[in-house]
Amino acid sequence: MERVALRFLVATAVILAVATVISGELVNETSATEGLLWSTGKDESDLLSKAEPENRDDSSSSVVNDHEDLDGGFSSLEGMLHWAIGHSDPTKLKESAEDVQRLPASELQKRQLELKELMEKMKMPSDAELMQTAIDDLNNSSSSFGDRQRALQELLILVEPLDNANDLNKLGGLAIVIQQLDHPDQDIRRLSAWVLGKACQNNAAVQKQILELGALNKLIKMVQSTSIEEAIKALYAVSTLIRNSLAGQEFFYAEAGDTMLQEILSNSSNDIRLRRKAVSVVADLAEYQLENIAGAESPCFRNRFFLKSVVDLTASTDLDLQEKALVAIQNLLQLKTTEALVFKDFCNLDGSLERMRQQLLDLMAEEDHRDYAVDLETLRREVEQIFHEKLGKVMKVPT
């Protein structure tokens, strides 16, 4: 947003600069001691011609170096002027030039100084510098609540690129963000968990760093917060921290993370968003165990009460939760550690799948839900087939 705002300021001020150039004054940056020097090295027609596309038949040529203004700054004042000329209306530039020609020398000098100050403001800091500023604000005990909140919001955006996420720990930011998980304000804790989740998403190096700094235990406790928004962001951070991470999952089970998941799944009064995220974590854990023979074996996948809490989600009226539950059941059924008879006799998976089939048939009759219901029914049939195959193997009488 700051870069856009600065570009807008330049757009309003740059007409003066361009008009000044057109009236016969071009910036000379060679003398640092004398400030801005101006020469009559350009003709008005030469400069105005730069605003015209070379080939009017080619629509792509009508945009002059459109990518150059995306980095938030220009390498020189002259570069900014060239950009402005290429993005300005020639007629308006000529009118501005005539207006400038009527200004007294003192007013011209004043405006030239204003332009110089504006260009100084245009020197945008790098992402690393912005991150460091945010980290310093968090680390400053005298920072106001608003400054601390803004710092976390900025980091939330800045850590999305992989390189920035990798730099966060180098700048000392990870430890400081983790400290904010103990902040008395729930919004600061929520934002801190969110930043950690963003930073380690699909990033094994940052996952390892956060685990070593001991954040997982704090995040698991935060999932049990009375603030649902804090709990959701904490569970999001937990899920990204342990996804595809053997070390993360070992820590997770050691901290009774599976018990935390079961409590969320089995309590129908929990917020639906929290239950969706929890069953998605179950699906991810089962998928990881399927794909990695040496993966951390979850004790909860042998727990029939845990498995029933997942199967019972298929009775929900929330289609998204039903879909996520089916994906989790599909993965769980394929694990060697789960028993088909537990799904049949204790979890009543057969009855659950049949009830769901009837519900989806009714939804298919409604135009608004038909397509989604058809897709969900396809998934339900796949789960049913895997279940019957797993059941058939244990029910088959040896000859």
C-alpha cells in the first residue's frame, strides 16, 4: 500500500518535473556540492516524442516499460522523469510546460527543491529493512499496542516469500515473534501465531528453527484458547509446523497433540472452522504416514475413540466438514495400523456412509447443490470401496 501511495504522490508532482524538463531544464546529477544543476540539453519535441508509442498498430507498445514502476522506486531522478514522460498525455505535458515557463526563477528553484525531497522519499527500503524495523518495534518494550500490532501485520505480508521467511531468523525475528505468544493481549498472540504459520509453510528450514525455539508447546496450548480466532490461528500454525515434518510430528505427539485434536473433533459445540482445520490435520498426518515408512506412527490411529470422532463428522450438515472427514477416513483406512473391524463394529462406518449417501441424493435434486453433491458422492463411493476391500481381507476365510 505504501508503494502505491508513493507512486500516486509522484504522479501528482511529476508533471511539474516533466514540464520543467520540457521548458528546457534537465537534471544534472554530477555535482553533489552544488545540488541540482539544470541545462538546456533537450528540445520540447524530443521529449514529447518519447510519450508516443513507436508502433500504434501494436497495442502492447502503448505501455512504456510498464514493469519498471513495480519495484517502488527509480534508480535516478532522470529515470523517474523518463517514466513520467512515457506515461503522460503529451497535450497535458505541453500545457504544463507553458505554465512553468511563466513561473519566476525563485518559484522554479523552490519547486526543484520540493522535487528533490520527494525523490528522497521515493527511496523505498528493502524487504529486509522493513522486516528489521518491524522486529525492532516488537523488541522495544516501550512500543505501543498499535505499533506492535502493525509490526506483526507487516511481518505477516513480508514473510510470505520464501527468501524473506528464511531471513526472519537471521534477523532475530523468529525468537521475538515467539515471545509475543505470551503477550497478555489475545490479538497480539493471534497475529504472532499467524506469522509463524506463514513463515514455516512448506519451508522445512523454518519449521526446524521454530521447533528448536520451543514454539510448538505454546501453540498447542493456544489452540485451547477461549478466543476462537486465536485458537484457529494457533491450530493453523501447528498444522504448517508439523506438515511433512517427521521431527515436528514427533514433538506433536509428545505434547499430546493428538489428544487435543480428538477433543476438538468430538465436541460438536466447537466452532466449525476449528473442526474443519482439525480433521484436515488428521488427514495430513495419515497421508504422511502412508507416504513415509519411517514416519512417526501416531498412537491415535490405533485409538478407536479417536477414529470414531472422525467418522462421526460425516453426520454433520456442513458439506465442507463432511468432505474433509471423508478425505481423512480415506487415508486412515489405507494405514496398516488401523483395523477394519474397528471401523465396522465400533465406528459404524457402514451406517455413516449409507446415511451420507441418502443425504447427497436429496442434495442432488437441488440445483444449487447438485454439482458439489455429485463430487462428494464420488468421494464417498471411493471411501466405501476402500473400506469394503479392507474389510474383505480380514473377513475372508482361508481355504
